[in-house]
Amino acid sequence: MLVGKVAPIDASDGSGMNLMDIRRKDWLREALDAPAPDLADKLGNIVPSHTDVGALHAYYVTRYGFRADCRVVAFSGDNPCSLAGLRVAKSGDLAISLGTSDTLFGALAEPKPSATEGHIFANPVDPDGYMAMICRKNGSLTREQVRDAVAGGKWPAFVQLLAQTPPGNNGRMGIYVREPEITPPITRTGDFRFDAAGQPTERFTAAEDVRAVLENQFLTMRLHGENVGLKPTRLIATGGASVENAILRVVADVFGAPVYVAVQADSASLGAAYRALHGWQCYQRKAFVPFAGALLKATAFRKAVDPDAAAHAAYTDLLPRLDGLEKGLMRQG
């Protein structure tokens, strides 16, 4: 609509369609033929994400007063744009978005695709790089439902309950599935609680439920993130729950990495603006410009919390147990 013609698809958006050879950055013929034999003709070419796809159509210049020399850069999806907005540009930098769905994503030099978990995209700010993402459907709404059930709907009371239990919850683990889960693929819904011996138990104390829901969410993201190559040296947190340091403390201890928070909200729209600036600079110079060098006035991050080594070791010991419990629920449907 902005250029008045069919525009090409950028590599990061194309890889999200599961029809692209992520290494060649081109459509995979076998994948295209599965949904429709003539799909390649309809999709057009894949281009690097910083590509200028044409001048803004004259309608927008006349109707809305845009400059006549305004250019349009290839669009990306919201998650790749969030990676750009949080400037997660090198391996070891991960972002964790704590929203309606929780996501963990980061840059990779070499992809580790899996048929069963996670998503691999072309990196929207590095033509030679990749990004991996883990998405969990049971995010903030699940945290809020536990908060409402045991803490009177108040976050300060939720945090006070969290402080009453140690990292690792004395071995008690919960898996909270209010909606059929994406990662891991658990279709059976409910609150599944297990005692320190790994046996099902009917209920926890309020404090144990609070810690269990957080530890389950972040341990699961760590477990499945590591399976696709996501191992952090630092984490950048965004989303509603990122304003609460007590929750970020659990994130830091689970992953064993310091957690930073973004000063600027709305990372996807901010990343789209960064991508536009980056594409404009590449267009002006007729060559690729490193993304970091294009953002000399980008917003800063604030360190929120450092990890505790003992807590991180305790969480690491819990990963095999969590893996077994998840697989048990997956077998049940």
C-alpha cells in the first residue's frame, strides 16, 4: 500500500513463514509446492531486511503531506522488530518479553533449528546472522490468575509471598497451563503440582504457588531456549512484568545472567523506527551499514539485577526434573 505495488518480503519475515531455506535466504521449492504449486509466483523475491523497496506513493505525499523523496524500507514482523528495538545484535544478548505471551529471543551466529520447538528467523539487522525465539502462551495472564487466587489480586502481596520461599521452592515444582501451551506443546490444561520427590500433589501454600508459577515459566524458557542455542551473557527485559524487580530477580537467577530493562517502551514499534533509519542509511550509502553504527543516539538500558550464583546452581539442578515432568504431561495429551 505504501509504495503502490507488490513489495518483496524481507528475509526475517520470510523465515517466519516456514517456507524459506534459512541459510540460502531464499524460498525452498519443496516447501512452496506443499501448499500451492504456483506459490512462488505469488510471493515474489526475498530481499535483505534493510532493502529500500521504493518511493512512497504520491497519494501519501498529496493526502498526508509526506516529503516527495520519502523512501520505504522492507517491513519485518513484530518479533524481529523487537530484536532491533532492544538492539540484541550479538550472540549472548537475549531479550525476554513478559507479556500476554512470554517470549525469549536472541541473536545467533549459527542456527540450531528444531522440528519440535522454537523458531529460527533471519536476523533483521544482520544479513549474515540469525535470531532464535521461544514463545510461551501462558504468560502474564497465568501469572495474574495465580496472583488473583492467592494474593488478592495485588502485586505487592504477590511479591511478599515470593519472599517467603527460597529459590528452588524446596523442590516443589508446578506447571501451570491455563491455555494449551506452545512451548512445550502441552494440550492438557490445569495446574499440575509436584512435591520434592516428583509426585503429584493437590495443593501448595500461597507462597509456594507464587514461586512455582514464576520458576516454571522461566525454567521452561531456559530449558527450551538452550535447545535452540539461546544462552545469555545478559538479558534485556521488556513487557508489563519487567517493572517488578522481584520477578526479574528470579529471571536473573534462573538464567545466571544480569538483567537490564529498557528505558523506552514499545520495543517492536521502536525497532521498526530503528529499521527505517538503518535502511535509509544503507540506501544513501548504496551499501550495508552495520546496525550498531547507525544508532548513535539510541536509548540506553538500566541494569536491574545481578544473578546469585547459589540460586543459579539450584535452578540448574532442577532442569532435568522439569524436562521429565513436561514430557510426562505431553504424553498425556
